[in-house]
Amino acid sequence: MRIGELAALVGVSTRTVRHYHHLGLLPEPLRLSNGYREYRLKDAVVLARVRRLVELGLSLDEVRDVLADERGRELRDVLVELDADLARQQEAIGARRARLAVLLEEAELRPDSAVSPEMAEALRGLPPGSRFAELDREMLALVDTAAGPDERDEFLAMLRPLMKTARDTGIYARLDELAEARPDDPRVAGLAADLAGQLTGEMAALMVAHGSEGGWLDEMSAAQREVFRVLVAMLKERSC
């Protein structure tokens, strides 16, 4: 095979093939008497392997390490590993398509509709029409994007009871009422105390550990920020 035939077979450009040669990811094949490269099946297999590893998210340096570990292996072993890569990729595509099917069934799509099913379930528990709940929605959508599945699930396990209590006891409504209030509003201390009484030990420890770090208070009004500053101070005093 010539370079164009190899590239077309694997589904990459000839420029990509030359780039992989330059990086040492694809060994240089034998050259014919006229100087043209002559590629064989094994070259196509290696190139396909590189392409699949890149599509799975590996960097080119990581791909180089994987290929180095495989040198000297039989062609059948390489093909088996390539088939396993394809199976994993097919499974990932299937999971994404299943998620898309769920989204397409929704009557009204929102910018945060593409979060994980676990986070979507938590977001459905937020009270509609609450401005403060919208802040929670944005923060949780960010957590869903930034955190790994285990970290996200652990966080949600702690947060769900608090969200339900805040909704059922009117805490979201009380926070909304402070949107235009001053930080010294007399309602601030009472609301902070009520929140402190609803927190689990794990959630309280998390708030004490992080306090106002990460800018999570930035989008709140002055009085709402004061509620959480007072809350953290109460929790720190309680833990002493």
C-alpha cells in the first residue's frame, strides 16, 4: 500500500501519517526502489491502534508508552487489544446515545439538561421559581462537570437531604427574600442558625474546611453572603 491508501484505509490524513512517523509512533516502512514507502497490514494495524488510543483520550506521549510496551508482540495479540479498544469505545458511544435519548424525550431542554442522570435527578428537587435555587442549579451543574463520578455521588449523598429540607421548610424562599437586603438585616442570623441545625456532620465539616474558598459566594447578594459567613462561623465555633 502507498501512504494515501493506508491513510484512507484507517481513516486519517496522509499528513497525520507523516506526523506519526515524525514522532516515532509509526515505524518507517520499507521503501521501494523508486523511493516510495510500501506499507503492509501490520503498518495499518499499528496506525489504527494509534488512532483508537487517541480517540480514547490518551495523549501522544501516552500512546508512545503503550506502543513501546507492545513491541515484539504477535500480530494476533495486537489485533485482540485493538478489538478491546473498539469495544470500549462502542460502549461509551452507547452510553452517550442513551443519555441523548433521555434528553430528547424532555419537553423543554435547559442549558444544564446535559448533566449526568444522577445530577439531573437532584436538580429536579430544586423549587421552581426560586432565584437562589437557580444559583444552586448553576453550582451543581459545574460540580457535575468538574468532579469525577465517585466524588460527585459522595457530594450528592450529603447534599440531597439538605436540599429537600431547605425546600420543604421554606429556606430557599427566605434566602430569596434577602436578595435586596443589607448584610446587617436581622433575618440573617436567624436563617444562619436554622441552616446550621439542618446540616449533617459531613456537610458541616465540608463547609468548615472550605469556608468561603472557591468564589462560591460571589453570585449571592450581600445579605445572602452574610448568611453563609455567619453559618460558617457558627459551625467553626461548634467544632471547637
